[in-house]
Amino acid sequence: MAVVLAVNSGATDAIGFLALGGAFTSVMTGNMVLLGVALAGADGALALHTGAAITCFILGCSLGTRIAGTPRSDDPVWPPAVTRALAVEGVVLAGYAMGWWLSRGHPSGQLQLALLVLNALALGIQSSTVQRFGVAGLSTTYLTGTLTTVIARLTSGHRLRDVTQSVLTLLGLIAGAALGGLLAVRAPVWAPLVQLGSLGIVLAAAVAAIRPAPDPDLVRR
């Protein structure tokens, strides 16, 4: 599931950077650098977009934590609260998609800024939600640490199979960014489908996983 969520992150970041004012929606380190550059160069538009993205990402992280909660010793493999939080992310992305389609894939002005903050809010929710799993180093958005861990482990003698999940997550991010970026440039009307589709896959799998098994006695009847 982390790989599919990374696809969503990559697509959302690519779309934000290419079509929503040159800001990222999950890479807050990059946005902080861009904000500093914008302030140094008196670029008001870039400062507004990066500042808004950072602010809404923070709000999303807070909201995601409120809904998903923090790890507990009695947590199942997939806590139901994670599904609820990702569903809220889906609602936010659906709102963004509606605005994107109303502009025929070419948002500008205030609408462009509004769509950027919705995407940043959504990925803030996703970023904090995956922390409920309590897995050290697990992330589907900020992956510089994941890359560092992969290289450190391989360099220290670990085998590739020991970091397979992390490598797949990194590749998922790249694939999502490539697909989202390609659609944003070549076929913008279709771009939100990458985000909605990847998140939809995760939600469908989560619902199927937590669905209670049928009662054997009822099945025999």
C-alpha cells in the first residue's frame, strides 16, 4: 500500500510544481528553500504559493493525526482509523479534481492557489496518517530519509532484499511523478485520475481487508 500511496504523492507533487504555481505539495523542505529564494528575489507569487502550501500541509498533518490517531499496542495490521483518514484525503482530492476540471486542466489566479492548497492539505493528511502504523522510517511523501536509509544499509552490507520495500516506494514516487507530470503537460484533463485512482485502490483494498469474514454456519445454511 505504501508504494501506491507514493504514486499518489509523486503525481500530486508533479502536478503542483508544473501547473499550480511552482510549489510542491508534500516536499516541504523544497518549499522552504523556494520560499527563501522567493523572499530573496522579491517574488511575491512564488512566496505566496510556497507559503500557502507549507501552511496547509501543516494543517493536513494535524487533521490526519486527529483522525488516524497514534500507534497503539493493540492495533490490527490496518487500523480502521487509517481508512477513515485516507477517506477524508479522498474527499479533499475530489474537491481539487472538481476545480481542476472546471478550469479544463488550466487553472490560474485564485483557483490555481486554491487547488494547490487542497493538494497540500491532502498530502499532509496522508503524511501523518501513515504514522499510525508505527513503523520506523515509513513514509509515502518525504522520501529523502528513505533514500538515505537504503544507501546506508546497502553500503553497510545489507542485501537488496532487505530494502526492497523502500526501493519500491521510491520507484512508486518516481512513477507517479512521471505519469502525473506527463498528463499535466500533455493531457491535463486526465491528470487528477492518477491521484484519485491510486488513492481509490488503497481505500478499496483497505475496506476489503477489514471486512469481517462470513460466519461459517451461515455459509453452510
